[in-house]
Amino acid sequence: MYRVAVIQNESEMLRSGFTNIIPKLRYIKRLALYSFEMFNIVNINELFKDGDNNLSHFDSLFISTNATSDKAVLTALRNNKGAIEKFINQGKGVFISSQKKLSSAIIDAKGDTGKTLFLPDIYEFHTVIRPKIEKDSGEGKISIFNFNMEIGTERKIDDHILLRYPHKVTAELTAKYCEKNEFRRHFYRSHIVPQNIEAYAPIFVDTSYEEVKQRNLGSGHKVSDKSCFLARLCSTINHLVTM
């Protein structure tokens, strides 16, 4: 049995049902060997104390949509940056979904605005809000990054494990759910800018921009034995992979 620590925001779950990801994960037959255990503002510190719920006893960490909007959760993660770095370096996985309150209007190279401050420095990233002139978050063209041209390999990016397990995710399916959902047509409000551009390979991008890497909406770590995935697209990447 594999253990997955899922950090959730209870207030967010009350407002948006899709952010309650655990029931959906438990429903997927291909994940029958996975145990999904919830952590929130009440028990987040158990991940960093001695005991059965210490982070080291889990195989992956899932930080769901806006989990870090709870100040206590964000503080706990930041105070235990070293434990998270050790976790990743052991080859274990981290998934970070959309975190609205970590977004910034600009990249401050000398400051920490827009950073998680709980990831190892090499994997740190900025979350940048779309410019004010882009008033409609439903504008853009969601595409899978042309990985072949970037690194000169024959492997297709749409075969990436993040896009085919536990369910197949395509640009078309993603766009569909962003265009027609229970809220409104909405693609993204912010995009990802890795501090170390070589640490991540873009997966989802907005190809309505000439330099698509400037609109990185979802990235996977390039090194196969260490796993970290960032998702900003439509705030529903976690919904799409659990349909």
C-alpha cells in the first residue's frame, strides 16, 4: 500500500466542491493500492512530528487547490522546507496545484514575492498573475508543449506519465472543461516561472503567445528519479486527472 498525504483547505472545499479531491482519488480503480490521508489546518503539523504520520512515512505529497491560503498550513510547510527537500531527494513525489494567494503581479528577483518558500531552491518557482490588460481569464489557447523540438528526442510529450496516469489528459479535454464548467469560462489567472528554468519541463502552455515558455501553465520535473509537478491551468488539473 502506498500512502499519499493530501493537504486541503476546508474553507475552499465548502466554496468549491471540486477541491475536495480525496473522494475522487479513492474512486479510481487504478489507485486501489494507494491510501489518501487528509491534512489541514488542524493536523498539518503531524507531518513534521515523530510518529506514523511523519512525512517520511508517505510516498507522495499532494498540495491541493489553495491549500496554502490557510496561513497555518503555509507556515508549517515553510518552517519544514528541509524535510520537504529530503522527501523529494528520496525520489518521492510532490504535486502542487493552483495556489491563488501565492501569486504576484511581478517577479522580484531580489525578493520572495510569488515564491512558495517551502520547495528546495533548485525547484523554486514564481507564480505570476496575468497582466491587467488581459481582463478575461478565458482568453488563450491551451496546448501541450512541443517537447520534441525543445530537447531533440523522439519521445512524445503527450506520452508523459503526468498526462496518462491515472487517466489520460489532453489539451482538448482540458480546454473543454475550462470553457464549460460549473463556474465560468476560465483558463488561468496566473502562470509559472521556475527560478531555475532547467529544473522543469513545460507540459501545458498558452500557444497564443509567440514565446510559449513565458506562459507555462503546468510543469514536470526533468529528472526522472525526483518528482515535482506544478499546476496552474484552470485550477482543475486535479479534477481532470480524477474524472
